[in-house]
Amino acid sequence: MKTVMFIGYGSMARKVHEMLPKDIKLSTILASARSAERLKREMGESVTIITAVEELIKTPDIAIEMAGQEALKEHGLKVLQKKIPLGVVSVGAFTDEKFAVALHDAAKTQGVNIHLLAGAVAGIDGINAASLAGLDKVIYQGRKNPSGWRGSYADELIDYDSLEQSTIFFTGTAREAASLFPDNSNVAATIALAGVGLDETQVELIADPALTHNIHHIVAEGVFGKLELSITGLPLAENPRTSSLAAFSALRLCHQVNQVLQL
Ligand SMILES: NC(=O)C1=CN([C@@H]2O[C@H](COP(=O)(O)OP(=O)(O)OC[C@H]3O[C@@H](n4cnc5c(N)ncnc54)[C@H](O)[C@@H]3O)[C@@H](O)[C@H]2O)C=CC1
Ligand SMILES: O=C([O-])CC(=O)C(=O)O
């Protein structure tokens, strides 16, 4: 039986746990100090709850971060230093160049991989393949109901009470988007790292009170031709910021632990 450690046990991680394949066991949760005691009561003996990588007793086959950019910065390096492959959803942390280099070097030294998950979007494979031949431009638009932006830096840019129609409240680069909106725009960083980079990928963020889904629209043009892709993703019931597909992309990595055929 292969084992997985989750870093963070919020909306996304709970969904992945609920759907884990039978041959993968959640052995450990690396939780925040605030939630550790509550999780110990909830999980009983079945899952070990720790708050630091140093407390790890049995090494899992893979660790998946689903806790936020700061948590990735807190635990990512230590996970890799234990030779544990690492799945990452808070890809926006890679906007911090020093951290990105340190994480990359640690993985290389230890001989393990970092899996940057596609998260809430699709088409990362195609964008990455196209980038090898040359991409002229990549544009990402993220549209959510205002509830999907609340609690972020958007609060300073949007007057929620008077918002009646679809409104672009941010235009900038993927680097700016993923660092200004760390819980809502990690996909901008993922698309950028697959394609033309964090400073060349154009991003527009939109609040639309009529929306019940999170809409991700990507346009990429280059030597290969043109890609235009739109995802109308259902948010997780527990967290309107997070599209359910992001959880399923982490679930996919759990499946891949036992898969010979890697799609
Ligand atoms: N790439 C993508 O498509 C997406 C990425 N994300 C990223 O995934 C993260 C998780 O999303 P949700 O589960 O919806 O958020 P959530 O807020 O429901 O859960 C986050 C969990 O992480 C825990 N946590 C926070 N700091 C921690 C730390 N230092 N160590 C251990 N645990 C810690 C919290 O206690 C909470 O249980 C988001 O913060 C965002 O960075 C979210 C949506 C899409
Ligand atoms: O789940 C989504 O719709 C995208 C998201 O929050 C992120 O990229 O951080």
C-alpha cells in the first residue's frame, strides 16, 4: 500500500481524501499548529497529525501541498530534503525567485521530483509543448463570483455592494497576479511557468455577480498555431475561491503514484 502525506487539510485536501483510490492511504497530515489538536480528535489513530516535517516518523511515498503559498515556503524544502516527491498546488510561491531556485536545487540534489499540478485549469501540457517551439503571447482571464474574490486584495479594488455587472478589477502580469492574490490566482503562475514566463503572461481578473462557476479562459499563440480554452469550473462547496478541478488534479497525482501509464 502506497502512502501520501497532505500538507494542509482544508477544503481541497478533504475532497481529495474523500476520493482517494483504495490502494493509496493518507498516512500523515502536516497541519497548522492551530488545527492540529482538532484534527487529531477528528482522525483518531487512522492518520498521524504533525505540525513540522521533523516530526515525521514514517516516510510517505509522496507529499501534496494544499495549504497555501506560505505553507509551501515553510515546509517544501524540508519535505524534499527527506527525499519525498512533492506535489504543489500553491504554484504562485514560485513568483519568489529565491525560493523557486532553492526548491529546485533541493529536489535535484535529493533526486526527487516536484510536481506542479495543473490545478483548476487544463491545457498545461499543450502550452508547455508549444513553448518549446516558441510562443508569441499567452493571456489568462480568471472570472469568479465576488464571493470567490472576497477576503483577498480584491477587497481594496472592488466595491462589492455596488457591483452589478462583470468588472475587470486587475490587469497585469502573472507574477503580479499570483503574488497579489495568493489564494485565488495560482493558476496564473502555472500557466506562466508552462508557457512564456511569469513576466510575459498577461492576466485579467474579473468579478461577475451573475456567475455560479469559476471561469478560466486561456489564449496562447505561437509557432504551433493558436489555443483557446475555457473552463467553467464548479467551485468546492466549502470554498468558493477554489475550483473543484484543482482538487481533482491533486487526486490525479495520487492515482499516478501507482500508474505505469503516465498520461
Ligand atoms: N493551483 C490551483 O489551481 C489552485 C491552488 N490553490 C491553492 O491551494 C490552497 C488550498 O486551497 P483550499 O483547500 O481551498 O484552502 P483552505 O483555506 O480551505 O485550506 C487550507 C488549509 O491549509 C492549512 N494551512 C495553512 N497554513 C498552513 C501551514 N503553515 N502548514 C500546514 N497547514 C496549513 C489551513 O489550516 C487549512 O486547513 C490555496 O491556499 C491556494 O494556495 C487553490 C485553488 C486552486
Ligand atoms: O481554483 C481556482 O479557481 C483558481 C485558484 O483559486 C487559484 O489559482 O489559486
